[in-house]
Amino acid sequence: MVRRVLETGEPLEVTTHGHPTGVALDPAEQYAGSILSRADLEFAVRAARSATDTAARTRRLNELDELFDWLPFDAECTRSYGIVTSTARASGARLRGGDALIAAQAHRHGAAVMTENVADFQPFDHVVQVLAPRRR
């Protein structure tokens, strides 16, 4: 069972050329990336302004593909999306679409969201645990 869903920016911090960086991952936990984050990372490859940047981003994405499984966004995630967004909206929070979708994935899998951008996920923290990564 996945315990931590890594949000968009976070997977890029986890590995650089196959070596962990400053983020401490607990070997007792299971991690996965959001397929929605992978889509953002794929866009970053295509949007690179130079061949050097394209190559570096492609290499990093390939490393992440080896390091993590990517959670799909399925019909159960759409149910969770309804739950996390309606409860967040009822509290008066402003919602950001991508963050809401990732929170829904975490909710569906009973996992926490691990992100450098904890404040972005605050509207959902009453239904999904939101964690900042531990630094080494």
C-alpha cells in the first residue's frame, strides 16, 4: 500500500543522476508519484529551451520512472475528487485544480501527500494528510 504520494516538485528533489539529494526517504514507507505530476514533468521536457535542458530533464524523468511507480487517476479518484473539493470549498478555501487532483489521488489510496508546497494543499488537510519532506 502506498503511504506517500509525491507532488510535482518533490520527485525532482528526490534524485539527481541516480543519487538521493537532500530529501530523506523512510525505507519503511512506500512512495509513489502522481501520474498527474508525471504529466507536468513530461511537459517540462518538451518545454525545455535548449537541447542540454531537454537531455537533463529527460534523464531525470527516466530516473524517476525507475525509482517510483506512478499512481493512475482512475474512477475511484474521481469520487475522492468530489469529496476533497466539496469539503474544501465548504470551508471557504480557494481551490487549485492540479493540487485538488493530487489530493484526490492520495485520498483514494489512503496515502499522505508529500510536498515542498504544504500551503498549497492546506485546503485539503482535513481529509488528506499533508507532509513536508524531511531534510537530511
